[in-house]
Amino acid sequence: MEINQQKLVKVDAKTIKLHVKVTDRFNGELIDAQGETIFDFQDTYVPDFFPGQHYGDYVILDIDIDTGMITNWKTPTAEQIEEAIKED
């Protein structure tokens, strides 16, 4: 005879994938080594150097649950950051 029954099973959860829609409302700060604001992004598109196919409207981050590290981040070049500042 088959019956419906739920069983708890342990799983190894590894990553939280975030897709946050900001639609032209991205805010962020570029901070220098002394903690001072170099540039303040206000109500703009997500900069192109952010990971994923975000089309300027999404922040897409993969976060390792154990370490809290963002695993899909690629270090942007100075030129990419300069371009993002110019575009804003």
C-alpha cells in the first residue's frame, strides 16, 4: 500500500542566488582606502562591470552560504569603473 508521507532529508545548501530588480534606481558608493566617498551612484543603471546579464536593471550576485563571499564577481578594470562614473 502506498501512502503520502513527508521525510526530512539533509541537504548541503551551498549558494544563494540573488536577482534584485532595481530598474534605473541603482544606488552605491565608490569608497577610497581611507573610507572617503570618491563617487556616489544615484538612481542610475547597474554599472556594466557588475556580473550577469543584468541589462542595467538587475543586481545579480551568487553568494556562498559558508563564507559569505560573492562567487560570480569579476574584478573590474580601472577603465570599467571610470566608464561607469562617466556614464552616470
